[in-house]
Amino acid sequence: MRIHSKAQLIEAIEQEHATLCELIESVPPKLRTAPDAWGNGWSVKDLVLHLTAWEGFFFNWYDAGKRGQPVEIPAPGYSWKETPRLNRDLQRKLARTSWKRAIEEFDASYAKMLRLAKRLDEAELLEKGRYAWTGSSTVGNYLGTNTASHYRTASKILRRWQRGLRQ
């Protein structure tokens, strides 16, 4: 996600999150853990946990980068080419998480991401090369990708799944 201003980033995060939460709430409770919402047996719960996990990855990158430590992106032991394997491994690792806990963690993670977006100044969000770990990108782009863009994708997935349920 290309970020042009702090205000744009915050607005996108808030709007996309609200849209996604509305869609999640519209899913009947008995279907929230049904293994057919997306991909290879993913449930709505799996999708929510996936979003939270990737927000956690962002915080690991950001915190390590701020301390000047090496940053392992996307996650220790995985390359970008291995993202599908990473996502499958996350799904398996988090499978026993309850719906209640998944939503609590998602809400807490969202709040933490939004607080960070609001706390950072425009230069820290938009300056390329400010941190080595962002390469030719910006912290704002990484933050937006792991929030607003990810929420938008999840919303598309849920809409498609819900359309299939009505047929």
C-alpha cells in the first residue's frame, strides 16, 4: 500500500477495519469456525488469526529495526517465497485458539497498530530508507500493508464466501 500522508494511512486503517468487522459480525456464530471460508480449509477464525499474526510480524520488524537489530522478514526461518508455507504453518499453530480469544487478540492488535500509526510523525511514516529493514519502502507502507490492505483483502474473501453461501 502506498502511503502519501499520515492522515490517509489512519483513515484507511480505520475504514477498512470497520468494514471488515461489519462483515465478521454478519457471519453467523456457527459458521465462524467452519473450514470453508477461504483456501485450503480456512475458517473465518483462521483468517482473523492470520491478520493478527501478520500484525505481530510487523511489530517484530519495527521493534528490531528501531533497535538496529537484524530483521527477519517475513518471519524467522521463512523467505518471501515461502509465504504460503508460513501461512499454513500459522494456521496449524493457531488452530486450537477459541473464537473469543481470536477476536480479543485481533481487537488488541488493531488498537496497537492504530496507536502506532497515530504516534509516529509524518517523516517516520513516509521517509524511505529511514530504517534498513524497509529497503526502498517506508514504515508507512509496511504498516498500511499489514493493516488496511490486509483488511481489504480479508473483506473481499469474506464477501466472496458469503455470496457462495447464498447460492
